[in-house]
Amino acid sequence: MPPLALTEDEVAEGAAIVDQAIADVSVGKVSDADVASFMMW
């Protein structure tokens, strides 16, 4: 398997997307039902 090669900008963009998704769930923009299929832990 080749190494994971990401630019710093790609890492920052990915982190911003995850951060926004968590913020949206935290303030109720996304319901628990919407994310239920992702709650595997």
C-alpha cells in the first residue's frame, strides 16, 4: 500500500469539514436520526 500523501491545505480542508459537521450536530442542525447510522462506537 502506498503512503498517504496529503498537502497541508488538504489536511486543513478535511479538518475544517469535520469541525463544521460536529458543530452542526452540536447546535441541532442535524438530528440524531440523521447521524444514527454513523454511531458505531
